[in-house]
Amino acid sequence: MRIRVHYLLVLVFFLSPYLTTYSSDFDPGKEVKKRPTFHRRVEGFILTFTESEMTFFLDDLPYASRLLREYGIHSLTVTSSEGVYHAEDSTGLRGGFWLVKKKHNQREYMGTGAIENRIIGVITADVVAAVRYEPTDAGCIRCDLEIWVLVHNSFIDFLCRVFKPVLAGILKNKMDLFVSTVQQLAQQVKHDHLSSRTCRTFSAS
């Protein structure tokens, strides 16, 4: 019996790299992407971050949100605990999310968000957001942002799909505002030269 267990452990040891490779290709946001209530992509917007600065801030979202508040750009607050981020702002938007994919110059997050509507009440949804970025010859970065939203309540989801042409415009405005907010942060950081000093400080700690 002990010999059989030994062989089983050896088999698991040699197969583990293949199992890991398989699991890394698993897409936890597949169901949200398959039939989203809303889907939108913004391509090619420019941020005045360097490639390393963008990577730094994506890896420390709570610090990025702190700078947004200190600069008076946005009220967003992001905290993290055991790999889970919690976000909220003054408009009533709140939710939790986590990093599901991390590759060179790519990040993908998934989570559940909620927003309060005066007529409908609290609307909750699963959200997947993908960020891709690459350096430009000008020393900035070019970004793509893609987002999928799947509303939880089936009736509200149905209404959203019926009135999608109208609501899609609201989502576009929200994403445009988000892009503008990040661009303002990048410009302010570049102006104050904060990120280069901060990156060195945090990497040394």
C-alpha cells in the first residue's frame, strides 16, 4: 500500500506542471464575456505614464486611488485585503474585485459591483475589465480598456437589453470619464515627478 502511495505522489509531481499550465488558461470571466448586458472597448488612448510607472500603479491600486483623492481628481477609494480589492466612491458606486490574469503589459480584473439608483434601487452586476498597454516612441504609453458587465437581476438585465441604445451612451460617458480621470492622474504625476521617486522607495522596502 505504501509503495502505491509513493508511486501516486511521484505521478502527481511529474504531472503538476501540465496541470498548472491548463489551469492558467482557465478564464473565470468566460460566462460574463459570453453574454454581457453591456460590452465596450476603448482603444488607443494615451497616458503620460512610462511603461514602468503604469505597471507600478496597476500593482498598487490603493496608492493610485490615494493620489487621485490627494490631487482632488476623484473620490475613488481602493483598499486591498488578502488579494481582494474593495472600491467605492462618492457617487454610490462600490464593489469588490480581484486580479485574474497578469501578463506582460496586461491585466484582467473580475468582480461584483453595485450602484444605487433612485428609481430602481441597488443594481448589482458581475464585471470583467481588461487593460493592455504598450510604450510609444514619445515615452508615453498607449492603452486599450475593455469592459464586460452582466447585471444580476434577470428583469433589470432584460430592461437594460431592451433600452441598450440609450444606456450604452451612459456607459460610454462613464468610460470616457474614467479614461479622463486616469489621464489627469498621469499628467499630475508627470508634473510632480512623484512616481519615479515612489517606485524606488517602494521597491527598496
